[in-house]
Amino acid sequence: MSKRRKQARSTTESAPKRQKLRDVFVPRPFEGLVDEPEWIALRELVPAATAPLRLTPDLVEKYGDRPLTLATVLPMAAPAITKPDGQIMLGLQRHVQSGDISRDLAVAVLCALETTPGGTVSVPALPGEGPRLQDILVDGPLDVTMHDGFEFWLDEGATDDPNVRASLERADASIYPTVRLAAAPAAYWCQVPEKAHVRWVLPDSEDAALDALSRLSAAGELLLGDGTKFAGMFRAHGRLVPVWDIPRDPAASEWETPLAEFAKRYAETLADSTPLDAAARRSRQGLLGRQLTLR
């Protein structure tokens, strides 16, 4: 064996082995959280919203009572930012993620806690094993605040900078008007150029929800009223999200009553555990054909 090959072999044998991280897909990353459907809605449906979060007592003891705010999206889709006053903002919508979104969010919070206030938060692409969102937060209903734009990103006075103002205006221009509906949890109205939509993250198991929607479809009770259309469904993080096309002009408040009436029909139908009849089975196949999966 040549001297060079011996040296290479010696170097290889003495070098520590790098730990290989294995990505694991978690189909319901927000399972166990009280407001699971709302977490899904904020991640997939809502452009600009915030909600305060609370760290568990052990983290408060270690890092202090740092204010923590959930944001639908942060500048450049950052996973988290720390402000000079110690406030942490956690970004729910981001470009780089592993197969376990809950673990991604937890490691972003933990990295932010270790970052000097005002510094840049760096997170690993694959976080590996460790605490998940459910382990680091005091769980409870989300107190969601909707925003017309992204000024919540900035500290007071920051928008005086013309470059910041221009960047913010570009981000704001991408937002479709979106309103949180009171008729059902995790239900949102949004307006696009030619029409509007109502989208509702259902809290029930996919199979049960699909059966209920199939029965309603077979009975002709799937719509929200005249001029509406059932556009289809998303599958998002283990839950179904039915979508209705509705006329563009009526205000969001005009759809509270139709959605409340549908929610009542849905709840009553969901309680029916008998096998689907032939019409409902045909409707089920039709609904499956109009289903998209969001990841």
C-alpha cells in the first residue's frame, strides 16, 4: 500500500463519524393542540395574522419570560426573528422544512431563545430528534389577530426608511383580503380578483368528515346558497378543508349565516354512523376526484 493511501486510510479511520439525520414524515404535526384546525388554517389559508404564544414554565425559568408571537409569515419567510427588546416572532409559513413541521417550529423557538436579542436566528434544515411544539408551549386556544398588511413585522418608526417602506408595500400587494368568520372555528372568507371563497378546516377525522360531506352532497345540501359552488377540498396536515366559490361582491359578514346553517347540517350528518347508501358512495368518489393535498 502506498504511503499516500495509508495516510488517507488513517485519516478516514480516525475522523469521527458524522451523525446521519433521518427525516420522518408526520401527517398531523399539530395533533394534540387544542386549536389544531386553526394552526392549519394559519399555515395554509391566511396571509397575515398573529397570535401570542406562551412558553412552558421550565423554559421561562431558563430563558426568562420572553414575549413569543406566532406569525403567519415573516420577512423572507424566516423561521423566527428576535427583536432588540427580546420579543421573539415565530414564522409558521416558511420555505425550508422537514417532515415534522411541529419539530421545525419548536427548534426555531429554541434557537431564537439562544440568540442574542436583535441577532439573526439560524436553524438547521433537519432538526433531528428533540422537543416538538406540543412540548414547549402552554397549550390553549389561539387569540388570532388579522392584519391587512405586514407592518406587524417592524418596530415603531422602522417604516420611515424608504427602502423598508418599498419592501413592505410589495409584500402587502400580494395579500388577498381575508376575514376570519365567526360561524365556525378555523373558517375564512377571502376575495380574489374575480370571485371569493369560503374555506373551512374541519376538526374531524378525514374519513368521518368525507362521509358527512358525501351524504350532504347526495342530499343536495352541500352548497352555501344560491350562486355558490362547491369547488373541492384540500387535505392539509391530516384534516379536510372544503372550499366554496361564492360571489365576489357581498361582504364577508353576509356569509356568516349561510356557513352557520351549513355547519349545523354538517354536525347533524356527522353523527350518522350508518353505512353510506349508493348515492352517497357515488358522491364520495366525486369528492375524492376534486381533492388536493397540501403539504
